[in-house]
Amino acid sequence: MRLLQCRPFQSACEHAMRHLILPALTLLTSACTSLSQSECRTGDWYGIGLRDGQAGYDSQIANHAKACSKQGIKPDLAQYNRGRSEGLRSYCTAASGYQVGLRGGTAGNVCPAESQAAFMGAYQRGYQRYTIQRDLDQTEARIAQYSDQRGKLQDKVYGAANDKDRRRWQRELDNLNQQHRDDRRKRDILRAQLIAAPLLYPQ
């Protein structure tokens, strides 16, 4: 994965990477983790399915079978599916959907038809709040860097060796000042949106 290039707005990029990259990496790491040798030997396929269901994973039985094949152990598909179905009962709720969205997680199409609508409705509410907070963090990070960047550009304007360089640095300073004004307006809008955004999942 190629990381974001963070030069002018290092802090803002760091916020972006925390909000966008880390949740994705967490999901991928958890979903792709193989079973340990002891888990294969224990053979608690109901418990393994329960855990996968509670995490909202698609069926991981093929991955588990591969992990245990070196020990000549085959999964109990019926027990795994029974456990996963039970795990999904606790995952596929409005409360869980809201929390997944609030973390910026991905909502897979794993819930039964009777709970999918409530789960996704709450997920969208949580994700709405997540995106507003993410954008607000990035905007506030840029605002926090404004004074330092403005001072550096002013020094370049005052210390320019000729009129051409002075005009160039002045244009950059003017652009920065405009961005600062835009960001302050955006911050106020995002703060208002965050106050209006639902704090809880629908009952």
C-alpha cells in the first residue's frame, strides 16, 4: 500500500491515515488471521463460528480449513455455521451497526434479511458522524498550522531578492490566507453538523 504524501499539512494527513487506513487494516488483519494449532486441535468449531459471527465476518471456513489442514484436521461445517449464525444475532443489531459506522468500519452484507435494514440504518447514522468528525479533525489540523506557515511565507516575501520572487511568495501567502478563511468557515459548518448528527442509533 502506498502511503499518503504528507508535507505541507503533515498533521492533517496523519488524521486522515488514522481515520481511513487504520480501520481498514484492522479489519483485514482480523479477518485473515489463521487459527492456531491449539485451536485446530481443540476443534471448538461452534465457538470459532460464534467468534467470526460476532465480528461480522463472512464465512471463514475455507481459511480455517487451510490453517488446520497441516495437522490433518477438517472443520465441522455444521457446528461452525451454527456458531456463526448465533454470533451474527448479536452483531446484526442497530447498536452494533451504529458502532461499526462510528469507527469508520465496513458494513458487509452478512446480516439476515430480517435484521439487515435496522443494522444498515444505524450504520449509516454512525458513519455519518464518523465522516463529519474526520473532516473536522483534518480542518482543525490545517487551521492549527496556519500561523507557522503564514510566518514563513511572510519572511519569504520580505526577504525576496527581486520583485518576481516577491510577487510569487505574495501569491502563495494570499492563497494561504484564503484557505484559512475557507477552513474556518468549514470548521464552523462541521461543528454545527456534528451537533445535529445523531448520537444514538434508532430505537
